[in-house]
Amino acid sequence: MSLIDLDLLLTDVTVGDTPGRAVHVLDGVIAWTGPAADAPAAGRVLDGEGALLTPAFVDAHVHATATGLALTGLDLHGADSLRSAVARVAAHAAAGPSGTVLGTGWDETDWPEGRGLTRADLDAVVGDRPAYLARVDVHSATVSTGLLDRVPGIADLPGYAPDGRLRLDAHHAVRQTAYGAVPADQRRSAQRATLRAAAALGIGSVHEMAGPEVSSLADLTDLLELATLGPGPQVLGYWGELSERGGLDVVRDLGLAGAGGDLFCDGAFGSHTAALHTPYADRPETTGALRFDTGSLVEHLRACTAAGVQAGFHCIGDAAVDQVLTAVGAVVDELGRDAVLACRHRLEHVEMVGDDAIAKMRRWGMVASVQPAFDAAWGGAEGMYAERLGIERAVSCNPLADLVDGGVAVAIGSDAPVTPLDPWGGVYAAVDHRTPGAGLRPFDAFDAASHGGWHAVRREHSDGPLALGAPASLALWATSDTLSAVLARRARPTCRLLLVAGEPIGEMR
């Protein structure tokens, strides 16, 4: 990138709801904004032709390699039957007759066969090859005999089932083995695909939720290295491992954003592994599972808070949310509220959360990192949530309006590949919540999908994302509508130009 490109004037743009504006970007930050007629000279001038300019989106929860593997390989989202899913697997396996078969996205909820994939289904089409096919929530998977044979002691782990449908510790073990077999060049190609897709969608930054149970240290370091080569979205990394197991050391060594993210305190509703206070409606013999004892969470939070490091926790069920908040409260009592406030600890997903929990999150300055697309896919009175939880609990899930109105900072992400990279879709899912009254106001939703991500990572500009001195992470959209009009029409304009730290990504489209 030449010096002239770091001295850039975007002229004749609509900023928010105000047309005829100009924005001067110098050395990566916003140096001037005002009427286009009063714009200063600049090394390079781009005529926006009246197009809408906004802060770039931030996807606050992404798994880049897994997303890229779905984008470039076997993606089972949308398979509407067991038969169609198996056919996709067979075609993929035939197209690449060696190596591990990796796929994600299948969801048996509405399949006419009334069941999900089994080991026998896979063996019939992949033979003796290892195969790992994650359920859509990525908290359970069906695997082939060829993969099971590569994981010593798998049958003794919690969550193992002889039919190849694995949950809990057994699932984590096979996932580590499956993704550990991905060659470095394939992993790099997948990461590139994710960053390219994000940039095309106006996403200027992604929060990578890495950890020993979801990816690997090598995967994370490769992604961070790739991001430095640019140009592309910024990658802010998290590592989900308890401090007692060395997680905080990884954060320090790599200069990561936080010690957590997908630190799995529980699982997911679809896999019956999210931890609940009362049993699942469709499987009353289980309440899911808490994965850590509370003392370990207290120790992790204590270490992070004492070091001034942000901690984060994957918690979906109400029992998991309450367990984490109990641990936070213990650290507040020990180290003081101000120390905890300074860290801005995160809760990822936080789908079942009541008024008392919301009050604690506000009091302790915590961030709710949410995925409105979950509600769009599975919420309401007739979706998967209702099947798993019963209607009363289902319609209370993902109470986005309660979080915002309760004073909790909210950041929106996709959890890709669980749901696709789709920032406008995430905004509209937050607004058009399946439970009346639970959605966000349009501007609140847009803010949570852009500025909210910077707040969540403790790097927001104090005067807002378009203020003087703010990092120039901006998106220019192929529409002359105001932001209010775009949001009102539920439009999905194309990103014409993305700026990341003032650097144009790609050519004007």
C-alpha cells in the first residue's frame, strides 16, 4: 500500500442519514468529516456518487478455518433429508478420493426420515476413509469407522455412541483428530476464503474464537499471520482454554484479545448438551451438561482479572449462564467490582438469560456476544427450540431487547460456520425476532453489528466509529439510500469498497 492510499478522501457520500458529505482518511484514522464542498485536498480522491458510507461490520464470533472449509468443500446446510445429505457426502467423497472427509451444517430437525446421520450411513459412502460431519450447531457430529479407529480410547469418553453420533468429550476428541489431519495448504486456503468472503460483505474485522477443542494453536497462529499479510479484514483472536491449563499464557504470548471466547461451559440445544436447570422437553432424562466445576471458572476469572485480561465463556443454557455469573460474583467479592469492570468479560451466545442475570451482567460491565441468526433459524413457537425446550422456554430465548434495555452491551456475530457470514442478515434477524417484543430497534441492531464488536474487544473509539481520530474501518455501499431507509426496507446492499484501518480492500465495485 502506497503512502498516497493512506491519504484518502471519500467525497459525495451519504453518512448515516446525511447526504453530500465527505470523509478524509489519513494514516488509518478519520482526519476530517464535513460537507463535500468544504473537503480538504488529499493524495487520492474517490467519488462516492452519493453512496451510503457506514462503519464496517464486525463479526464478533467466527471460526475462520471451519467456515472456509464449508465455503470451499462439503457444506450440508440446506440438506432437506437424510437421503440428500448422504448423496452430498457421496458426491464429495467421490470428487476427492483421498484424505479426511470434512463437512458441517446438517440438521435433522425436519428430515422426513426422522433421524440424523449415523456411522453406517457414512461408511456406506466413504468406505474406510475417516469422515467427520458436524451437526449444524457443531456440538455433536457423526463420524465414520475410519475416524473412530484413529482416536484411541474414544469408546470410554462421555458422549460416545456406537452408531457414530458423538457428543461431549467424545465429540471434542474426534474433532481434534479430524481437523488436525487438514494439510497446512488446505487450511490456509480455507482461511483465505473466509477473509475474502468477509471483506466482500463489508466485514472489516472478525473475532476468531479459537481453542484446543475447536481448532488448534497452529491454526490460530497461521490465521493471525495470514491477516498481517493483508489486505483484508482484521483478525482479533481469542483462545478458549482455562488458565490452569495454560490458556492465559497463550493469550500473553500471542497478544490476543482475550482468554476465552469459545471456552465451552456447556454445549448447544440442538445436541441436547446446553446445560439447563430443568430437563429438555423432548429428552426429559437429561438437562445437558456443565463442563467445568465452578472453582475452575473462579480460578480462571481471578487470573484473567488480576492480569487485566478479558475472559470469555461459551454459555447457552440457563444453568451455564448462572454458573459463570456465580464465578464472576466470587471474583468481584475478592478483587473488587472496578477490577472486573475494567476487563469487560464476555458471555458468548447467552441464549437463556433472565432478569437477575441481566442485572448482574450490567452491574459487572459484561458483554453479551449474541447470534440473532440462531433465533431466525430455530426460534419461535414452532422451531427447534420449541421442540427441545417447550414453547414457554423457547420464546424466551435470545432476549435481545431485554439485554439492551437492561444496559448490557451487545455485539452481534454469526458463529460461522454454524450460521453463514451475513451481517445484514444478522441485523435483520435481531430486529425481526421471532418472539414479539424481543427484537432490537434497527439502529441498535446495526450498532451492535458494527461498533458493538469494537466495544466487545475493548478497542472502541470514545466518541464513536465516525468521529475524528477513530480508526477508519468503513464500508461504502452500492445504494444512495440513507441508513434509515436501508434498515426500513431490510435491504442488503452490495459493498462497493471496504476500508480497514484506512486501507482500501479491493477495487471500487
